[in-house]
Amino acid sequence: MRLVRLGSKQFQKLCDRNSGRNKRVAESVRNIVENVKLYGDDAVIKYTRKFDHVKLTAKDLKVSACERSGAYQDIKPEFVSTLKTVLENINKFYRKQLKKSWKIKDADGVMLGERITPLEKVGVYVPSGTVPLVSSVYMTVIPAKMAGVKKIVLVTPPNEYKSVDPHILVVADLLKVDEIYKIGGAQAIAALAFGTKTIPQVDKIVGPGNAYVTEAKRQVFGYCGIDMLAGPTEVVIIANQLSDVNFIKADLEAQAEHFMGLSILITNSKKLVKILKKENIKGYIVQVKNMDEAAEVSDRLAPEHLQILTNNPKRIARKINNAGAIFLGPYTPVAVGDYVAGPSHVLPTGGSARFFSGIGLSDFCKSSHIISYNKKALEKIREPLEKIAGIEKLTKHLDSVKVRFE
């Protein structure tokens, strides 16, 4: 591991890790998005053949009911029972996030409120490159379902046999996903954003993906909503002289399993620095004076996953403002959050935890402000309204109030 000093260019580079865009990727994605927008299914099929090396027809794109039911025969029976505990944990967590519409009235005839409405249609992207990310299905679909989304459309790349991994199909089927399509990459994002003859247009796209998927989400934002622009996964570990070095090494190595995964250790222990500098683990060490400084450094990095492996993790956690998910204590590895704890593992990366959050029910809802005044209430606020409109020289705004008292 490489030791990085505070204030150095390398440390600043780690803080600014999400500031640039790959121009080659952006241009390639722009062409894909435009072609899908113009040519629909034909473009999707062309890019699926080019990038996934799978030749499909328009009829092949949608996963059939037969394929859904047949998937159960290709998995071990215990897989479904294993899921039961996981799904219960996720439901338990998101039940606490349920929001209701509300309103308030006063004696002067003013009624204010907020109406919470679930999104009509949501597209879920599930990566399936070298391995199928089965957990991404339930980590996105369950919050959408609990929020009340009316239609969920799942897309995932096809394999060489023109099918989808059976575990993905089984989870999607158990969660009653409405439609599943065998498409991936930027072309899948474009298809969801604009719709094609076969694939429905959605209101929002959620789920992780590679650089091309992320860039496509950036480019279609505005035509539809997106959850976030997620980059490579990352972990920051805060540890001291009492932390178990074997736990630290295991957690750093777990992160290194991911393509381009980033691992950073923050510690005030010279002993840990000495040991881990010699380890052949891809990542960085930041040495600090004390745990208060460790919290400050972590906040500057604003990591996706923050593990606090000290003897008193709650004390440090109270000082943390920027992190996608915080894992407390030696027996809470990131893997727990990735698969079974309950909160979604779709989290902000690249320092965007400063202003983004992990997926929640609010990502699948929108709110409308409700305002109602009677004549008496309007008359009471007429003077300040007219003064402000006068300052802004919007005379027709003034007239729209005056006409109600003529």
C-alpha cells in the first residue's frame, strides 16, 4: 500500500477523484444515445450484437413468462429460502422511510400541504458482466415497490446463450418485476430514457453500472430522472492501534476484488502504517495525528463505504458528515451491507456523498406542494405581496391580486 501525506498532490487527487470525464467514453455514449433515440429497437439490437456479441431480434428482447418460470429449475432450491431473511431485512429498514401526504390549516383560511406521489414507471439497471450482480435486483426493486411505483422495468445484459442469469430472473420474478429485457450498456439506458417500440419509456433510471452506463445516465438526465452518477466502488477504513490488522487486511482485499475498487486506510497508528505499507494490496494509507483528524480526513474524502474499526466507533461516527454508509465496529464488514443488512448498497461514490445519499424511498416518489387561500386570507397578505411584486416590477402579478378585490 502507498503512504499518502496530508496536503500532498496525491491526497488532493484522492479528494477530487470524481472531477473528470473521459472524453472518449462521453463521445462514444453520445453516438449510442442518439442512435437509440432515432432508431429504437434496431439500434439496441445492433449495439447488443456489437458489445455483448449476442444476436437478438426484437421479439427476443423481452424475457418471456416461460423463461421466468424455467429459471427456477436452474437454481438450487435453498436459494429462495436464503433470500427470505435478506428480503425481510430490507423491508424492515425501508418501512421506517415511508412518507405520507400532509396538510395544515389556520384560522385565517390558509391551507398548506404536501402530496406524496409514487413515480409511475422506473427502470432498474442490473450489471451482469463477468458475474451477475443478483443483490442489485433486490437492493433497487424493494425500495421502489415499497414506495408504490406502479411499473418496474428491469434491464440486464444477455449472456452468450441469449438468456439472463437464472438467479437474476428468480429474484426479479419473486419481487414481481413487471418486465425484464435482455439489454445492457449505454443502449439500455437510452432505450429506457426514450422508449422504443418494444421497451417502455420510464420516468427514472436507477442502479449501478460501468463507465458507459454512468455516462449514459448523465446524458439522458433531463429526459428522465436518475438516482446518481456512481463510479468505481470504494472503502475508507478508520483504524487505530487497537484495531485487528487481519480484519483491516481482509476488508481492504475485499474491496480490491472489484474492478477499479479504491481502498484507503486512515490511521494514527505507526505500527499499522509499518505493517500495511509492506502488504501487496492496492490502496492508500493516510497517517493522522488522532481520531478527530481521522474524521476530518474521512469527511474530505466523502467515501461510499466508511468502516470504523476502532474500540469506540460511535464516538468517531458522531463526527462524520459525509459517507454513503457507515459500518461500526470490527464485526460489521462492508459485505454485510452489500448483501443482507437492509439498506441499499446503491450508494454515492467519488466524493459525491457530500451531497448525495444512498437509494431510499424518496428516490421513487415526488411531492407536490398544495396551497389554498380564501378571500380573507389573500387580503391579509396582500400588502407584503404587492410590495415584493412592485420591487420586482412584475405589474401583471400585482393585477392578478387586485382583480380579486374589484
